[in-house]
Amino acid sequence: MTSSEEHIAKQVAKATDRLGQLKARQLLKDMREATRARAQLRRTEMRRRMEFGGAVISAGFESWEPTEVLGVLLDAHDRVASSPTMRLGLRKRGETALSASETLGSESSRTPESRRRPLVHMPRENRAIIRHPKAVSSSRLRDKTEMGMVTPRPLPLDLGEHARC
């Protein structure tokens, strides 16, 4: 091989390597875009499921079993699915109920059971004591118990072979 042929062969090899790198880069870019699209679909699906769950709870079904709620929904679907006017009426009724619950501060006025207590922030040190009282010194645990922050665990009633007579 002459020097010009070697030079051309090196350029072809470099171009081939560069093309491979560009293809790999494009493949990675396409994979990232596909991952983002799947993540967006998952978020959209989860948002929709949360909305449906919220609607079920707002309707007063929070104490029902999921199979019962599904039965009610299937029954309503059988009755209403083919009637656009009935669906329109149900949509308006639902919108009215949702707007009423939003004006009440998202508390349902249907039943007292559906009203939720607000979440209270508990300092980290209290959570650790409640979860693992043996990991905390007895004086700190006694102080927390006296303040009413921790309830001591009752001793087991049946000590079995460990009981002393």
C-alpha cells in the first residue's frame, strides 16, 4: 500500500468510527426521549387514577369494599353508557358536587367518617422514640412518657416457660 492509500484507509476507519459514535449517540438520545415519554404517560395515568379515587371517596364510598364499588360502577355503566343525555346529567351532577366540596375546603358534608384529620408534623426525635423505644436511653424515654409523647409497651401476659413461680 502506498502512503495515499494508507491515508485514505485511515480516513475511512476514522469516518466509520465517527459514524458509529454518532449512531450510538442518536440511539441514546432516542432511548432517553422514549423513557421521558413513558414516564409522562405513567404520571398522566397515575393522576387519572388519583382523580378517580378521589371521586369515589367524594361520593361517600370510602367504607365500601373495592369489589362493591366496582359492582356499582358496572351497574351504572350498563344503565347509562348508551344514553348521552343521562351521561350529561350525571356529569353536571358530578361537577356540582365537586364544586360544592371545593368551596367547603374539600371536606365532604355527606358523613362525619369521610372527614379526615389533618396530618400533624412530628419531630424526627419523637418518631425514633415511638418506633424504637429500646434504642433510646431510659431517662429520655421516661421523660417522653411523662410528657405523654410515648405510651410504654405492656408486658406480655403469657410468659410461658420464662415465668417464675
